[in-house]
Amino acid sequence: MSLRDYVDALDADATPGLSVEIDREKAVALAVFLIPGMTLFGIFSVGPIVYSAVGSFFSWDAFSMQQFTGLENWIRTFRDPLIINWENLRRWRFPMGALAQNLLWVVLHVPISTVLGLAMALLFADLRGRRILRSMVFLGFTVPTIVIGLVLLFIYDPQAGVFNELLRVIGMEHQVRNWTQSPQVAIYALIAGGIWVQTGFNMLLYSSALAAIDPSLIESAKIDGAGPYRRFRDIIWPLVRPVTAVVVIMGIIWVLRVFDIVYAAGGSAGGPNHAYSVLGIEVYRAAFEPPIDYGKAMVVALVQLVIVAPLAAYIARMG
Amino acid sequence: MSDSDDPFEPRRPGTDPERESDGRGYLSVDEIPETAPARELDWATRLANATPSLPRLLKYAIAITVAVLWIVPFLGLFMASLRPLNEIIQGWWHLEGMTLTLENYQQAWTYRTAPMRRALINTLIVTVPAVLVVMLLGAMAAYPFARFEFPLKTTLFFLILLVMAAPPELVAMGNYNTLREVGLFDTYMGLILVHIGWGLGWVVLFLRNYLLGIPKELEEAARIDGASRYQIFRTIILPLSTPALVSVAVIQFTWVWNAFFFPLVFMRSPELYLAPQVLPLMRGRIQVEWGLVAAGSVMTMIVPVLLFLTLERYYKQGMVAAVTD
């Protein structure tokens, strides 16, 4: 095919002037639709992320960027005992550092709330009034998380707290304490609170996955003599497994962002002697409470993103 | 109990309201049999079928116990908000000699550092524009994402996913400096803009996924009739995406109303404090003022909770779609 043929083919393709016209009209329309939203998105979301990514390699004088210092902020942050306290980690004593404590959240919170969410979805699946039951369990997820934190503070109070009353009733009087202010156990008490909230969300996702299963599949398995366990393993589980990936990843994202609950219980210090501080708390303290250390704040916030980003990419590829 | 309202399940054929209202669901006159249909089962069998078996009863008992257990903390909070401090310290679960009082609400309403009266209005001033603007701009941006090819589409898409994964703390430092430079720090407008920029990511993605599920034929027909892209957007795309827009409104409203971190960073004057920001201040120094904290919490959470209860269907469907699509 010579160049001549190619050009002829182009000419034959509709009236030339009109197609340019259409393209310009389309370009204007695209700009009108996209620019307002994407400008705000760029200035207030993408911009600050890039700013943090760049700024993490510079030294800072309060809020203004100074000179390029390479990995200095990163090395300093990872050596900071507030982020990882290797010595306490080895002896399993809190504070172990915000990164270690945040990962402890992930390890406990995510599996437990996933299993509980699935169990509840299965429990409620064929009951009358399941809508009300589900809404009761889900309610906590719609409440401001700062209120959740304050409610936890209230539940675990030594006098007024219902949890300590429960301990007294079952005869474990010696265990009664102010759970959110006892350094060695407070983090577990708060994680239990996180599970309490997240289970509702996980149950919701599993419920919608269960509702999509064709009931005749289960019926025929019943007729074939499959017991509840076999029915779960061979029919229900394979069909809800894709949702489990979403549940686990959303759980990890939620946990790495946890801030309000910890702030309500322990203030911006993250508990007595930072005993249950998490990454978000460290960012806040480094960036907005004197002595201001923007470089460290940016590194810690980026660590949060780096842990989550591959998981989010996985979700995106699935969808 | 109408189980057919379950948002995840298709309506059963017999309960289709349209079919019943236009009469097509009924038999025609010549189909009506001479005699009433005989009962297929006698009443004893029917009763036995209707009564749940023992394992099933047990299942109900467990389910109800679990659900009640799950809201006990909120019951406690509500009780505490209505009782004087000395009774709360004795335990809100002791019901004998209970005094009900609105004292706590009054105190919270006029709380000296930052009265809830002011804080709730502030929260509303920030939330309403942040929701409306995100809906409009989000729908506008989602339309090209769902229908056209354009340069940088993949890049923008990737950036949206990146922002959705990012923690809010990551954008706080940059936005703090931006708002200070343009003089919007510690203003309603500054916080509203931050919320809009933060919310646009998920809203664009959510609405794009919804629009991909709407057939293109209507738009093509309108295009042949000479409608411009703007007319198509206004008269076809927007009306068709109403359910998705309601979901966006409910979820975004709840997110902005409940947000604690952004107000904490960007609102510094007590007269501009938002409601969630005021609550931890109410704890006091030595003895926690449980009644005050509880009353403030109830006032703050009642708005998203009522919104959830009235628009539950949209909320749940939106939540599921937002994370699984």
C-alpha cells in the first residue's frame, strides 16, 4: 500500500471538514465536564499526595520546605522508637511503636471481624425480620467514629462501665480496671471496639453475596444429603470467596486509617506513654503539634499508603 | 415484617406492586371457578408448618441476642444522656429509682467552650455544600469516564484509585499549607473544599460504574435527534442515575458529617468547631462528665442514624456497590 492509497483512504472517510468540527465540539464538551471536578480533585487530593511524596526527601523548617536531604527523614523515622520500638517488641511490652501496634490491629481486627461478619450473615440469612437484625448490627458503622471511641471509653470505665459490671457479675472482680488507660491491655480493648463496628460492615457485604446464591443449589444439595457443613464448604464458600477478598482489603484499609477511636481514648499522645498509638496519630502529632516535624509526618503517612496501595490495585484489577 | 423490602433480594413475582395495581395480576371473569378452592391442608398441619422447629427457635434466640448485644453500648449511651451523673456512675443498667432529666442536653446545647447549638449548625454549613457540589461535579466527571475515550483517561483513573487507597492524613500537610497560603485556613470554605476534593475520587468511580450499566441506546437516539452532549447529560444521564446519586448523597453526607480528622486539622477557632470535634473536649479533666458527653454524642449521631434508617436501601446498596464494583 503506497502513501497515495493511504491518503486517498483518509479522504474517502466522510467529509473532512465535518469530522474536525465534531472533534472540537467533543473536546470542548469533555473539558466542560471534566475540568471543574478534576481541578479540585487535583488541588486537594493528588497535589497534596505528590507534595508529601516529594517533601519526604527534604528537610523542613516548621511548614516550609528546605533542602534535599535524600533518605534522611525515612531513616530517622524508622529508627524512631515511637514508630518501631524493637526492644519492647522483643519483650512484647507496650509501647512497641505505632507501626507495630497498627500492624497488631491488622492481625487481630481483620480476621476476627471477617469471620464474625460471615457468621452473622449466615445466621441472619433466612430469618424473618433479618432486615431489622442486620440494621441493628450495622448501626455502629453509621455513627461518627469519634462517638465510637467515647462509647468505648464509657464501656470500659471502672465504675460506670458495663464491661466491668459484666466482669463483676461473672465473678472476675480482680480483672476490673480502667481498660482504656492500662498500657498493657488497652490496645486489645480498643481492637475489640473496632471489631464491634467493622463486623456490621462485613456482614452487609456477605449478606449481599449470600442473597445472590441461587436457593435451588442449596435445596438440591440438601436433597442429596449434604449436611450444613458440606453445604457451606462446597457451595456457599466458593461463591462468597471473591467477597472475602474485598472484605479483608477494606478491613485493612479501615484499620490503617484508624484515628478517631484512638484519639478519643488516649488523645493525641495515643494513650499513656503512647501505649496504643497508631500511624495516623503519629502523623497528626508530628505535623500539627509542636515540635513540628513535617518530614516525619510525611514519611509515616506514606508508609500507610504503601502498605495499602498494592491491595487497592488488586481490588481494581478484580473489578 | 415485609421481607420483600430486603434491598438485596429481587421482589417475588406475587408481590410486584405494579402488577397488582394495574389489575393484570387478577384472573379474568371467565377464569373464575364455581367453587372456592378447598384448603389443601387442614389447620393442624398448617399450624405445625408455621411453628418453627426447635433448632430454628434456638437460631432465632441466638440471632436476637447477638443483635441486641450489638446495640447495648448505644443503649447505655442513650440512658446516660438522660440521667444525672451520680446515677450514671452507679451504673446506667440499674433501673430502680431512675430520674430522667434533660439537664445534660441543656448543658451540651450551651456548653461553654463550644456550644452544640453552634457546632451542629457549623457541621451543617460544611456538610450540605460539600455533598451537593460533589454530587454535581462527580456526575459531570463520571459521564466522560463512562462514555468517551480521551487522553490521560487511564492516568486519571489510576490517580482516583490511588487517592481512594490513601489515608486522609496523607493530604493533611499539603492542604494545610495550601489553605494557609490562600487565606482559607480556619474557614468554612477551606474545609468544604478539602472535603470536595477528597470525596470526588470515590464518587466519580462509583457513578462511572453505575453509568456503564445503563444502555447507550437512549443517548444514541437523542444524539440522532440532534441533542447536544449537555442536553443528553441533563435530560437523560442525570435522571437515569437518580438512585446512584441518592446513594452518593447519603454516604457522602454521613462521611462528611462524621469526619473528625479534617475538622481537627483545619478548624481552629472554637466558634467554628464542628460537632464531632467538640465531643472529646467534653470529657473534662478529672471526673469524666458522662452525661454531657453522652448528650452531645446522641445529638451528633442522631442525624446520620436517622438518615440511614430512612434511606437504608440506598445506603446499603451504595455501600456494597462502592466497594465490590
